[in-house]
Amino acid sequence: MSILEVVVLALIQGLTEFLPISSSAHLILPSVLLGWQDQGLAFDLMLNIGTLSAVLIYFYREVSNMSVAWVDSVKNKKHSQDSKLAWWIIWSTIPAAAIGFLGKDYIEVYLRSGYVIAITTVVFGLLLWWADAKATQVKTEYQTGLKGAIILGFAQALALIPGTSRSGITITAGLMLGLTRNAAARFSFLMSIPIIAMASGYDLLKFVLSDEYVDWPSLFLGAGVSFISAILCIHVFLILLNKVGMLPFVIYRLLLGAALFYVLAS
């Protein structure tokens, strides 16, 4: 891989992992428009490590508080708002983990196509617009509740369909549950930690068992770029969210979907 390919793909990963605009819709563009080849398992792993590190560091205080409170809830049966949030994050992870494990091969074979990505980019973009327009926005992430967490978990599982956008569909579901924009985004980002960690672990296992050539400088460059772009993306997104709402991202998704349809039909 050239340095340009490494930087562009890492930027795409870092920015689109947490924005509600679909990472798979963007990652298909370099191959369709520029003819770039698949970057390989090791590169995917390092990009995931970069984005995982970004969300862990950005939400270090929340993750630390939840971890301590969760252990206390297990050992001493003492529950707090942080321990409840930790349990909700755990419950919300189960649907995507189970469905991803059971349906990964089907998804890879039948759903990972350009037209599926284009359709889901548009459809779930419109759903995000509707949810944002109708949202009551009264709850914080600490008021999600077990039922809400499970609903968000199934929404996250829906994001296994390429083009849906994991952050987009979970923020959409959060808004429909009455969370504020900021709370929906924060819960979505916290939900991403175990999912990205499991994806990284799965890729690591496959990498260890493979004999893939490793270009370490490119891998570390990719991880660094994805880390920096992801942490900046999270910070700016949370600042702008209440000011601009979801409409700019919806418009962007519609334009992206239209562009994908045009390119695929050409």
C-alpha cells in the first residue's frame, strides 16, 4: 500500500466510525472509484485498534467510573447510576455479538454489495431525519433503562447490514427512545467499545492464524491516523450536535447514496 492509500483509508475509518454517515459506504468508494485493492486483515486490525483507543481515551473517565461501579455491583451488590449504565452497555452488546457471530458469512456473501450499501445509506439516513425531527429529547444516557438498552442493542445488530451506519442507527434508536442528541451519541459511542474490541479480537485471531505479509510502518501509520481522526471527530461531533442537529448528516447521506447509485450504474 502507498502512503496515500494508508492515510486516506485510515482517515475514512477514523471519521466515519463515529459519524452517522456509514463507514462501509465510504470504504467502498476507493475500490470503486480508484481501483484500490482490499487492504488486508492486518491493516483492518490496526485501524480498529486506532479507533478503539480513541474512544477509550476520550471517554476514559466514564469507562473508569463504570468499570469500578460494575465490579462493586458484582462483588457487593451495590448499584449506582454508573453500574447500571455499565450493565446496560453489556446487555446492548449481546444482540450484535450473537447475530454477527451467527450471520457473518451470510452478510459477507449476500449483503455486502454496492447497491445494498447505497440503498441502506439513503433509507437509514431518512429514518435518522425522521427520528431527529420527532424526538422529545428529555432523557440522559443514565435514564436509558434495560429495555431501552436492549432496543439499542438490536439497533446496533441492524448495523451489520452494510451501509446502515452503526452510530447512525443507534443514535436514531436513542432519539426514538427519548434521549437527547448528546445522550444518544454518548451511549452510541460507549456501546462501540465492546463491539470494536470483539471485532479486533476476531481479526487478531485470524491474523495470528494466517501467513499474511506485514508492512509494519504502514500499519502503525494507519493506526495513528485513525486514532487522531477518530478522537477529533468524536470531540467536534459532540460539540456541534446540539447546534446543527442531524440534518447536515442526513443531507450528506442522501447525496452519498445518490453518488453511489450513479457510480454503480455507470
